[in-house]
Amino acid sequence: MKQYTVDDENELPAVAQEILPLLSEHEIVCFQGEMGAGKTTFIKVLCEELGVVDSMSSPTFSIVNEYRDEEDNPIYHFDFYRVEKLEEALDIGVEEYFYSGDLCLIEWPDMIKPLIPENHLEISIKLVGDNSREITIRSNG
């Protein structure tokens, strides 16, 4: 487990750099945190560190967005906030994404917890103070 305190958004790339080596062992990355904690912002920074040049936004309504890294590998960004039943995730073929070997970045993973592969990285973002965030990284599996 690693923990970081970030007082400014400009510090996020350094934290993202710490995570990059872990992605070779964990294609599934779950982002925990309350609304407004900065999950989408951190995912954007992480994708930028991976060489994504596409426009990035939270896939709240589409559930999944696909980006391409600098080597043209797909990166899937999920937002399960609006999912009410596991069947909704299954209907979009979520298991195919999760077991594709491609990087899957997941916001609101608790909504589909039974479908998350055991081997995943968990990143928790918590608001502490006015603008500071505590980022905790745990490896599961």
C-alpha cells in the first residue's frame, strides 16, 4: 500500500508516474471516492502520462469511453455510477473488456463489484481539507 497527499492538481503527474509500473501487473484499476473527489481528473492525468492525446471525459452516460495510448493500445474508461443492475454492465460486454488484457480504468466499481476480477489495483481518493486529496494505492490479487 502506498499513500500520497496531493495539495495541488499539478502534483498529480508525479503520483501517476508512481502507478505506471504497477499497470504491467494490473490491467484493472478501480477508482474509489465520493462525488467530486477527483477520480476523473486523476484518470485524465494517468492517461496523459500513458500518452493519450484524445479528448477525455467521464463516460457517465455512455458507461465506457475508449482512448488510445502512444503505442495505439486501447484504454477503457468506465463509469458505473448510473448502473443499477449487474445485467446493465453485462449487456455492454464488460467481461470481454475486463479479460481482454487491455487497461481498464473503473469509476464507481462498487456498483458492479461481483464482476471485478480479483487481481486489480485499487486507488482511493479522499478529500482532506479544502483542496488536498489523500490518494491510497492498494494491490489486490
